[in-house]
Amino acid sequence: MYYDYLIAGAGLFGAVFAHEVQSRGGRVLVLEKRDHIAGNIYTEKVMGINVHRFGAHIFHTSDEEVWNYVNRFARFNHYVNSPVAIYRDELYNLPFNMNTFSRMWNIRTPAQAKAIIAAQTGEYAGIVPQNLEEQALCLAGRDVYEKLIKGYTEKQWGRDCRELPAFIIKRLPLRFTYDNNYFNDRFQGIPEGGYTQIVEKLLAGCEVRTGISLQEFIARNGEKPQAEQDRWGKLVYTGMIDEYYDYCYGALEYRSLRFETEELPGEDNYQGNAVVNYTEREVPYTRIIEHKHFEFQTGPGTVITREYPASWNKGDEPYYPVNDEKNGKLYERYAKRAAQEKNVIFGGRLGQYKYYDMDKVIRSALDLAEKTGIPGNL
Ligand code: UDP
């Protein structure tokens, strides 16, 4: 069989790209090494609740075209992410906003909050932050940094805040209004019925094989008589770029996660919120997710997941690229090699070693399809 594209990975990037190629008349074969599609946005029903198996995914975007696109594959509800943070016996609203400041300093007005933060910023005022600690101190002052950022970040990334890039903390809004919306984006929601159905619909009509890695596929294909071998025009690889090249320049660093999911049939509302962060260093998990609140479910029973950050070693699931300077330089070497490939394209969080959100993954897959997805363009 001839395929215009062989796509390794049935996560969001692979599925959007496959869908786009197919809808332009191209033929695709999608390979997935896990036994299920949808990568880390995989959700599955447990006790009637859609459980985010590989970490909470909240869809948010300011890209209207991407928003319209995902709405073709699911109905999105009006969920707005408003996590709370627990630090010892104190509870704060996130992101950092007037609710947080008012609880922390017993104040009411933005002017009071700004004055306290300015006083706490001290020697860091006006500097160009060189790392996450400096960035956090500049933005939010010492109290917020010590109680809500330092412990969480150091357990999440397994390293000192001074060794982390500043941009990570800029993912979080800081505002002087009473607004607990974790995102600044124009559009936000959770697909009613979970994420897996989106990927199922994206891949409808495409040939998909699960439980097989690219390496296994190539080996098995090579064993067939030549006339029966599958052939393809281009390969789209959504796994780790360094693994693809057999770590020839060295291994990139990733962070991993371990999830501990508990079904609580006797509990209807465990924590009153979908996401509760535990920001002190001593609590080994970073957050507890109560999945039913993503879809406003109120029935009996609940399912919760504790999320434990973990170091990554070869063979573990990679969740986050560690986008610091050292890894950035190493990635550039792989990217240079990748740019010379005529028939291999790397996509998604792992293929491009980038801390992409879902909307950015979709945007990049759509752009790639626009550029190269039409079979005649091969
Ligand atoms: N963060 C923090 N305290 C929190 C939540 C987040 O310091 O209570 C920091 C932490 O460094 C984290 C970053 O903000 O890695 C980004 O958080 P986000 O919730 O965007 O991460 P994700 O959901 O992708 O894990």
C-alpha cells in the first residue's frame, strides 16, 4: 500500500494533521505505540466521570480559527479554570490576583497590593530577570514567591528556581482585579464527553494501528516480500526528536509525572474544585484533580487524581520538555539535522521539544497541512 504520509503518534498533532491530509484527498497511515489513541489528552469514563488519564487538560485559546476547529468535533462547555492553592493551612485563589492578595495581606485595593509588591520587589525592581526566581520576585514580590511559586515550581521541575527559565512563570497571569480565571485567552472550555472522542472523530476514516511503534513497524515491513511492503511519501514524527536520532548528540531532558487515581464511591464532592494545587515543597504531589468538576457533574461518587512530578529516564513517559538554555542548545543541533531531512517532519510537544499548549499544537498541525498536506505538494 502507498501512503502519502506515515504519521507516528496518534496524539493531537498527529490526529489533526492526519485529518487535514485526508480531507485534502491524501492517504495516511497513523501508528501509535500505546494501545489507545489521543496521546496525553486521552480521557476515559470511570464511574460515569470523564477522567483525564494523563493530567488535566483545559482547552483555552485566543485563536478563533482553532476554537472554531475544535468545536467541529465536540461541544465545549463553559468551564473556566480557577484553581485554588493550598499552602500549609492557608488557601489562596489562583492565578495571582486581587483575591490572592487580599487573603495574603488583608487588603482591599489594587493600590495597596501594588505598594506591597513594590516594597517586596526591592533589589529586583527594574532588572531584566535572568531566571524564574528573579522573574517571580519582580512580578509578584517575596510573599507570593515563597508561598505559591517556589515550592510548587521546584517540585514540578526538580530543580532550583534560579536554574529555570523565566518564561515558565509568565504562563500564569498576574492581575490587579478580582478575577480568578487562570487564563487570559478569549475562548475556554472542556469538551462535553471528554477529549478522546475528538481524536476519534479526527481519525475517522484514516487507517490507524495502535500498539506498534514506528521502529517496530519499519522492522516488520522490511521483513515482508518487497511487493507487499508498505511505502510512503513523508514521515511525520511526533515522538521525541532525540530518540528518533538515537540520542546521537546526547539526551534531551524531560520531566515526567506519576498519577495516582482514586475512585471514591462514597464521596460526592471531595474538594469543591476541579484543580487544587499544593504549593509547599513538603507535600509530594503538585495538585489534586477532581474530574467531575470539569463537566459540572453533581451525581454520587467522585474520582480524584494526585499528580506527582517525577524525573525522566529513558523508557519513562515524557510530559514536559525542559526548555532551559542547555537543552535549548542541544535541541538546536537536532533541529538542524531535522531541517536537512527531505521526507521527515517533526511535530508536537515532543517532536519540536516545545512546551506547547493544545491550541498551539493544533495551529502548528493546521499550518503544516496547509503548507505540505496536499498530496500534489509532496
Ligand atoms: N506555578 C506555580 N504555582 C502554582 C501553579 C503554577 O508556581 O500554583 C508555576 C510552576 O512553575 C509551573 C508554571 O507555573 O510549572 C506553569 O504552570 P501551569 O499550570 O501552566 O502548568 P501545567 O498545567 O502545564 O503543568
